[in-house]
Amino acid sequence: MDKKTLKHFEKLLLDKRAELQSAYRDKLSRSGDAGADGALDSADEASANYNKEFWYSLSDADRKVMRRIDEALRVIATEGGYGECVHCGKPIQRKRLEAVPWARHCLECQDLQERGLIE
């Protein structure tokens, strides 16, 4: 995959991650949980608490998507191979990546995975 295309998918992934984080912040502000414990002792504690609350507040599906987004971003940044099926190694269809940029499987292998035939 060329660099321009990789940048396009990286942007889609970062946008989705920001959307999930924004939804989390909105949920906290509506529930009144943000800052409920008073002042924090350090920036590290604040960061750790934010991350902990973030992961607890996401639904299971959102957590799975966030993990897949982070995994896809790591592949783009370091390993290469973004857009290749993790099972068969074939390219994942561009239309599929446009719809689900964190997809790990091509359509055929996704079907097998959903039926429990592959990991």
C-alpha cells in the first residue's frame, strides 16, 4: 500500500479513536463523574485515572474497536502489512477498509472467524 493511502487510513483510524474518546468525555460530563474525587495529587495519577475510567466506561464493543484501532495504527507505524488479512495474508478489500479501517480479516476469513472456524 502506498504512503498516501496509508495516511488516508491512518486519518480514518485517528478520527474514529477521537470520536470514541469524545463520546467518553460527553458521558462523563453528563453523569457528573468528571472531577468528582476532588483535586488529584499528580499529573501521572490524573492520566492513570483518566485511562482507567475511559476503559471502564466504554462498552465491550467500543473497547474492542479501540484495541483494534490501536493495533492497526501500530501496524501502520511500525510493522507494515496494514490492509493484509492476518489469517490468509491476502489484501483486504479497499471498500471494506473504508467502512472498517481496523478490519483484520478479508471478507472470506471474516466469515470463517464469525462461524468460529478460525481465531
